[in-house]
Amino acid sequence: MKTVKNYSVKIYQECNYKDWNTFIGKAKNATFLFHRDFMDYHKDRFQDYSLIVLDDEKWVAVLPANIVDNEVFSHQGLTYGGLVYNEKVKLTSVLEIFKSILFFLNSNKIKKVQLKLIPSIYHQKPAEELNYALFLVEAQLIRRDSMAVIDLSKPYTISKTRKECIRKGIKNKLVIKEELNFKLFWEEVLEPNLDNKHQVKPIHTITEIEMLQRKFPNNIRHFNVYQNDEIVAGTTVFISENVAHPQYVSGMSNKNELGSLDFLYQHLITSVFNEKRFFDFGTSNEMQGKKLNEGLVFWKESFGASIIVHDFYEVKTSNYGLLGTVLI
């Protein structure tokens, strides 16, 4: 590259806690998931290997990450990740920053890094500089998930089937309440459903999600649906600057008869989060994006959602040199 900055890379340490969070708060492509209080709640499960990129003493980028054996990953405890930076960092700088990261990893005998990008709807401003850098270093696309999203700033159409289910909810006199207590939903609805259908547990324990909600009360909100004062469905919503995303959603086995989930989502979309830019239903994929749950994606699209992709890449760190001859 013609203009070379002398960027240095270091591994995050606990003494960097305050500076990290300050940087995240000013980044153009960060959400609360990158705050250390969120990342560190499961630090016993992941060996943190987050990176900080410096221009002399000035922070210019961070990479939330963990390490397994001798491979580095965009933090596997987070939904998305990648390189985080502010709007003052231009494309040529991002290329050099990424080159410095790959060189650092390669020098530390790490041969590969896997990056799951931040979906564009979560950017505060356009921030796909890393996408271009990945193309230049011949990164391999190893996974692509499909995310169903409503752009709430544009007209969207809810299908007749969904409207009928919403009317069922009204007819069945369902009541939606925002709650601070997650326990009822976790123990009565979510955990039994996940165990029966998939033999898995929620990613967050009840203790963890309640702790995170206390730390991020404006970013994590929970809603239950009741019929005759008995819970029939619920959802926990993660909220960023532009996006509302139900992180957990589940209903009793009679949810279709009651219309509980349709009734709940209609309320969230049209009343609670109608001022957000996007409503993110999440993915409908299995097997690293190779399989699509047809019924699930149909349900999301029938609310008026359409598809964006969430990409995962693998990069050989030895390819850092490919960024050295880009500028003309």
C-alpha cells in the first residue's frame, strides 16, 4: 500500500475494560452485544482473544473474538461480530488495519480466523469496508444464513392468514404484558419447548438473562402473553439503535389455536417497536445455512418480512500480503 500507517495490535486485557466500552459506544457498527458486560457474562465458556488495534496510543478498531485450540473466531458467544470501528476510519485505513490483524495472528502461529459479519441493518452508518477487505484476501465464504427483516420505514403487507390469527388472539381475549421477571416464561414455556423439540437448553440461563437485563434495561425487554391469567407465549427482545430482534420466542402447543404468537408479534411490530428502522425475525436455517425451515420462513415472510443474508468467512492469516498491493 502506498500510505502505510504503523498500526499495532494487542490482545484485550481486563485493564482495557473502560476504554473498550468507550470505543464501542462511539463506533458506527457496534451494538450493546460488544459491551464487555455482555461479552464477559460467559467468559468461563470462551477463552477471550479480542483484539485492539492502535495508531500509536489511539484506538482505531477492535475485533471481539475468542480462541479455540489454535484458531481465532469472531466471538462465538455473540450472534454477530467482525471488525468494529468509527466513522472517521476510511476504507484504506480499514484495509491496513485488517492487514495488521492478519499479520499479528500469523506471527502468533494462528493460521486461520473465522469472521461472522455484522448484518448491515445493525450498522449506524454504512460500514462494509471489511467485506471488501475479505474479498481482497481471498476469504472463503463458509456459511450464509437468511435473515427475515421488516423495514419499518417502508410499507409492508401482512398476509390474510396472519391477520386471521391475530383476530383469533383478540377473540380469545389474550393479554400482553411487559415483564421484568423472566422466570415464568423460561420455566413454563421456553425450556420445556426447546427440550421437547430439539433436546437443547436456551443459550442463556434464567440467571444470566436476568443479570443481563439489569445491566442493559433499555436493550433487553421481555413480553408475556396471557389467557385467563395463564401464560401461553412470550418473547425476549434484544434492542439496538436501529433494530428490534426477538432473541427468544416460544408458545404453548395450542398457540396456533389461540393465535398467541401472531397476536404478540403484531403488537411488537405495530405498537412497541414501530419507531425502529428494522424488525429482525432472525434466521430460519440449520446445518450452517445449508438447510432452510420452510414453514418458519413462510411465517416470517407472511408478516411482510423480506430476506437479507448473514455471512461467515474463513481467512488464512498468511494472506495478509494480498493487502499490500491494492492501492494504485
